[in-house]
Amino acid sequence: MDQSKTSPTPMVTTCKLSVNDGDPTMDEHLFRSIVDDHFKAVKRILRYLQGTLDYGLQFTRSSKLLLEGYSDASWRFDTDDHRSTSGFCVFLGGNPISWSSWKQQVVSRSTAEAEYHSLANVTAEIVWIQSSAAVAVASNPVLHSKFKHVELDLFFVREKAANGSLQVGHISGQEQIADILTKPLSVGLLDKFRSKLRVVCSGGDDMQKQRKSRSMGHVME
């Protein structure tokens, strides 16, 4: 698909996939488990990647090393088991240093519950980054996961907020950067949040113009 038309987003905002969608492909040369709707979704992702090959992370110098995190969740995003999708991103001095997107292991009974699971996870990540123990294991990534098992519950977050080590606030949907990790977004929001994550085009103005020219005929599947 190296000559395919590019797509401005990896997914359409109305995309809802299920294991029961479409019919299995009969082409033995294609991956057997891919069905019609899923295959269209995969092709769109490939078109998006084709149009962003020259994108990368850009880090900038900052005089204020503020540690801040964003978290959110898409409640019941999976139509098959009704589990939610969580995501968070952590910034230091305005630069992204940690981010994650995952499917929650339990079914949340409300949007608030799903979002609280995400809040607890980003809290644990921030606390881990701040801890002096992190310095000792920073050179050994194999050990990282062993130091990040924290009881993520109501009292954990409340304790950090109560002692002043964490400030919790509401972020509007138009400013919630973590949404890029939990759900399909419009072109405008994707571009906005991607830019805030410091993911920018590294190919210069000519490369950007060429990419935009190719995307003019993108297929909205």
C-alpha cells in the first residue's frame, strides 16, 4: 500500500467493531481472521501511517519542570464485552515522558467509574516518576513493572490529593489530550492533540505540502 491514498485519521469517529462483523475473507493470501469491516479499519490505519511516516517526537527546553498528567476513558467502548478503554499521558516541562492506552480488565458500571480507573493509573504513574526509587531502577527497564504495582483505588488517589502531592481537576473534551489514546477523533481534534503530544512533521514545509496534497483524495471508509 505504499502508493495508496492517505487518511487524515486512523479511525472514523463512528467506528464500532465487533467480532461478529462482516464475513471471513476467502482470499487465502490475506490474514484469515480479518473480516470486511475489520479489513477496512486496518486499511485506514495503514493509510494514516503512510501519510505520517515523516512524523516524530519533538522535545523542547523548558524553564519550568512541571509534572502533569491527563487521563480519560471511553466507557463500554468494546461492543462485545462492554469493557472500557483507558488512556493517559504524562508531561514534564511540557514534553511527553510517559503514555499508555489499554483495555480495562473489569466492566465499569458507569462513565465515572471507568474514568476513575484511568485517574488512578495516571496517579500511580506520576507517583512512580516522582519517587526516589525510580532513580535507582531507571537504568534497568526490566525492573520497571515490578515497581509500579500500586493499589489503585479511591483512597490511593484521595490520599495523594489530600497531602498536596497531587492536584486533580476537570479537563474539557476540547482540551483532553488523553482522548487521542481512548477513542476515534475528528480531524481537528486529532491534529490538535497530536501537536500537544509533540508529534510533529520532521520533513520540513515541502514534505508537509506533499503529504497534504496526497491526502486531498483520501478515502473516508
